[in-house]
Amino acid sequence: MEKVDEVASPGPAVLSPAGPCRISVLIASLGRPSLICALRSVLTDAAVPLEVVLVLDDPDVAPDKLLAPLPLTQRSRVRVLQNERNLGLTRSLNRGIEHCQGEILARLDDDDRFAPRRLERVLETFDAHPEVDVVVSDTQVVAGERQYRLTVPRGHDHISRALQRRNVLVHSAFNVRLSTLKAVGGYNDAYRYAQDYELYLRLLRHGARFLALSEPLAERVEAEGTITINRRQHQALYSLAALCLHHATTWQGEGAQVRAVCAAFARFAAPQSLRRSVRWWRAISRRADG
């Protein structure tokens, strides 16, 4: 397999953050206008020693012009890596991981946002629970005029059981110890989509411990043109592949594993409108139960 280093030299950073950091926020972007809102949601959390590692996956974007709306004090906390050609999200994320310097890596898609004090709460949780490798949280979803909250299962065992049926986590609400992420090899380059789900399942197989916060610490925007909407069926197919691989690796001959794979295939085959309605109904049901 072709290595990232061989197809993209590390171009110069626009500005590198000064001083130590505890959290690295990793963003891969094509330079869409929504990126500035995403960056602002991160950089307003001045109480946390952080850096932003921004991988621009478009060689034609001018980084200095792109970041011009940010004040210099915020731009100084952003390290920019620009690919010489388009590598796709997965390879761009892996390239960014190599340059992260924090103890904790926090993910953010360029069309999503962090809630206020997100990183502060995450850091407090990791410090209070040294046995935990991954911290996740609820997510507020904005889909046009409709808003709802996606909740995650509470406790490692509940998260583990849920993930072995389908992806219940939002990538922009994912935080992991950098040492743990590097120990499992980062993201799998073979997964152009659903690279987050494949990673969660692989972390489980390596014994990583998950912990969930019952707070909406991320906001996801679902609009036409975003990968979440535009590539839903691609996501479902790659998720099916990740789930089949996981259950093949951990096979115990249980009926639950067969049912999980069959349900994943049904999600792939279902029309987009039905999948979207089921997700909304599930979120509302959980909210009512809570």
C-alpha cells in the first residue's frame, strides 16, 4: 500500500502554536466556508492548553487567505498541513496524527462545532479516570429547522454492546488518548468511509476502555452536501464491512452476531429517507426515555 509520506510532502505550516499543549484537535478539511465556524468553536476555549492540527486536503486552497477571518491570537494555535494532492479523509487524518503533540486527541469535522467548555470537560474526565482510553459524549444535531439530541450509551459495557450492533457514536464527539490511538495504528487507510466506526471496533478488540458523558459536547450539522447526508449509502456499506470483519475476528457463534450483521445489511439497503426517519425517531425515543 502506498504510504502517505510518499504522495504528500509535509508542506510548511502557516502558523505553529507556541508552548505546550494537552489536547490536539484534529481537523481534515477541503477548506469549505464552514471551517471557520468549526475553528472558532474550538479556539474560544482559552482555559485549555491546546493546538489545532488542520490538514488541508486541497492543494489549491490558500491557507493564509482561508484563516484570515480569525484573529492572530487564534491563528497562532493552528498548525496547518497542506496535502500536495487530494488524499481523502482517512489518509489526511493519519497524516495529522503524526503531527499531534497533545496527550489527548479530539476529533472535529469541518462542518461541526464544539460546545462551550467541551475540551475543559474532556480533560477533567481523562484526569479523573486514568483507566479510560476514550471519552465520548452526546451530540446536538441540527438538520434544517429540526433539532434533536443523539445520546450515547452510558458505561463501557453498554457502549461495547451497542457498537457491536451499529455505530452509536459521533466522530466529532470522539476523544482518545494519543498513545492509545497510535498503539492501534491510527485509522485504517482501506476505509474511505466509516473510518471512525472501524476504529471504534478495533479499539474494543485491543481492550480500550470507553466512557460517556451525558452532555451534548458537540453539534453536528446535517445539510445537503455534507458527507453524513451525501454519502449515506457509502457509509452504510463500509460500516457493514467493518462490522463483518469485527464479528469474524471475535466470532463466538452467537445469534446476536448474525442478527447484527443482517441489521447492518438492511441499513445499507434501506432508502435514505427511511434511514433518516429511523435515526430521528430513535433519538426522540431515547430523549423521552431519559
